[in-house]
Amino acid sequence: MKIPRIILSGTSSGVGKTSIASAIMYSLKKRGYSVQPFKVGPDFIDPSYLGTIAERPARNLDPWLMSTRGVLKSFTLNSDADISVTEGVMGYFDGFSGDSNFASTYHVANIIKSPVILVLDASKTARSIAATALGFTRFQKNSRISGFILNKIGSRKHEDLCRQALKKLGIPVVGVIPRENNLHLESRHLGLIPVKEQKSLQGKIATIAKLFSDFIDIDKIIEISKRTANLPVILAERKRKKRVKIAVALDESFNFYYQDNLDALQREGAELEFFSPVSDKKISSCDGLYLGGGFPEVKGELLARNSSMQKCVKKLAEDGIPIYAECGGLMYLTKSIRYENKKFRMVGLFDAETVMQRDLKLNYTKAKISRNCIISSSNNVIRGQEFHFSDLESIDKDSRFAYDMEIGVGISRKKDGLIQYNTLASYMHLHFALPNVARTLVESCAKYSRR
């Protein structure tokens, strides 16, 4: 397969990758190209910005969550646009650990054989920027770095100094972005604010993309994107006939979903119907629930106010409907959430309280399934990620767990995956590229529907 493609990476987090990737996609679309966005790593929020500009769902590429073949499969099957643009994660070589490139943007660049544009923050440097650039181009063999974009340039003289310093490296500068102190995307305790939470953010990222696009050499980037090797053809799996309906929570409070997860459920025969825990009063007839992550603590007052939905979810759980909940979904199913000196009543399915903490739990995760559950039989091993500030307090000592954590924190004492009735709720986020997770969940829903 011949797929024009580039990866937009950076020397670290905070160098402007999301804004600049959006500007590149804006420029491409203005030229009449269709663009498929991807995001390296397990992040849910940045893809929402990329998808807004590209007008296509952005997809994640993560070797830990998906395996090397899973990354290549998702990339090739979904690169059906004129050009694919991938935003990297953190710094170019940052990944699973400090002593390997595994799960880094560099790792993904080698899996999909993509040229890389490296963003350099020039705000507090001039000639020294070449030392940084040289280090990145030579730190690993075949760095794939094919261009530089200078961000936060203060003046024409500043630009000239940086260009002079980089000239000896023989790698072109394909963009020079001026310093704009008033143009930045707002962040919160887990990074950028999700687009679905504040509709005004769609306009803001569009404004930034349009402004930054004037400072990018899009012709050169297009040329670089076409200097790529062919990738192997991977056939898509056959889609099964519809056999269950799964209700998926999607609104300003719950919106952390991998697009591949939703696609996998549909491929296994699930019809998806979306509902809002904030504004809907009930859930229409279904065979299962999927409560993804999000910010229920931020929207705690709105969620608490909708007692009708909370009662509906609890009754469905007590009736034995399969419910799969991750992180924010887990928090929603506890008795309450405490956030910024306020306490919000939640569903109360689990006898525990969610309390926000100061310390971030940020890990790739690995766990062994210790008991049969709605996504897997026992003894299987699953991989995922956890990313949260909350803990569960006053948890019932007789609580049943499905996961024994080998890597990661989990809910309590290296345990995760709370089970109550036919509900499974965890801090761990899973990517359904894992073998049989989507199939087992749909089969659990089908079994319930036949009762």
C-alpha cells in the first residue's frame, strides 16, 4: 500500500504539537486533500482536537495497548484519505521506559515507516537549538527526522539565527511559528480540556490552526509525505450481523473512547446507541452498557442532579445487564465523588466513595484475569493504561475483583476490575485490539438478551 504520511513529533510535551498538527491538517484540507489523523500513545483528549480539524475520527497508535501488528493494522486499514497525519506523544523517544524506545513516537515511526517532522521550541535559545536538533537526529540510528518546525520565534533576527545554526544539519526547516502569547489551548489536571466538554474549543482550535497554517511550508511537507515506502496490505475482519444493542454514555461528562473500540463492538455485531448521563432521564431498551472515561468530577453537580438516570443505571445493573465501565465510569458507579471541597451523589452501585487526590496515577498497566468476567475468562493477560487523580475510599472489604495487577496501581492493593452483579468497572482503560475483548463483551450482552 502506498500511503502518503508524516508524523509530527516534538522534543518534549508542551512544544505545540497539537496546534501545529492541526495547522498542517488545515493547510492540507485547504489544498483539497482529505486527511486521516492519528495520535501516538493512549491519550483520549488530543485526538478530539485532531478529529475536529480533519472532520474524521482520530485513531490511536500504541504498541503497548495494541501490539506492533495492531498498530500497523489500524494504520493501514484506516488510512483511506489522501494523506495521514500522526501527532506524536511527549518527546520523540519517550515511551514505556527510560531504557528503551518501546511505545515511543520513534517506535511507531519505524512500525509505519513514516518520515518525521520535529517541532523545536525556540523560545529561549538561538544557536544552541542546533545542538538539540543534532542530538535528536543522532540519538538513534535512522531517526527518520526529515524536517524541523521552529515554534515560538520572537523576531526575524531570532529566526535567522536559528536557521543559520540548523543549516549544517542538512535537514530543511518547513515551518517557523511566531510567539503568540494569547493563543494557547487551555489545560486542566489531566491535560487539555476535551472538545466535547466545551463546544467553544472547536472554534479555538480552528482559529489557531488557521493562523499557524500561514507559517508552514505545506508544499515541502507534502513532498516529504510522499517519500515513503509501501506498507503491507492487511485485510479487514468480516463484520458480523447485528445481534445486540449496547448503550454508550457520551456527553460532556463521559467521552474517553478509542474509536477502534467502538468499531470493534460494531464489527462483532453490536448496534451502538449513545445516551447522556447528564441530560437523558432514562436509557432505551438495550442489552449492555459501556461507560467510558471522562471528567465526572468536573460535571459532578450536573450528574448528581439527574437522579432519574442514576436510578435507571443502578436498576439495570441489579437486573444483571452487562455493564463495562472504565475510570470515569467507575467513579460514576460509586456512592459519591468528592472534588474541590464538594461532594456529589452518584449511582451507588459500589459501596465506596471517590475522592480526588494530589498525586497522579499514570502508568501503562498489565494484569492477569483472576476470575471470569464480561470481557474475558480467567487466566488471560490484558494490557492497558491508567491515568487519574482519584482513589476509591471506604471500599467494602468483601469486594470482588477481576484483575490482579502486574504493572500499575489499580483500585486497591494491586487489584482492579470491581465486579458487582454483571458489572465490571476498573481504573484500567483497555484498547479492544486485545484479542477477543470486544467479542467476549458482545457475547456477554447476547447471553443477557436471551434470558
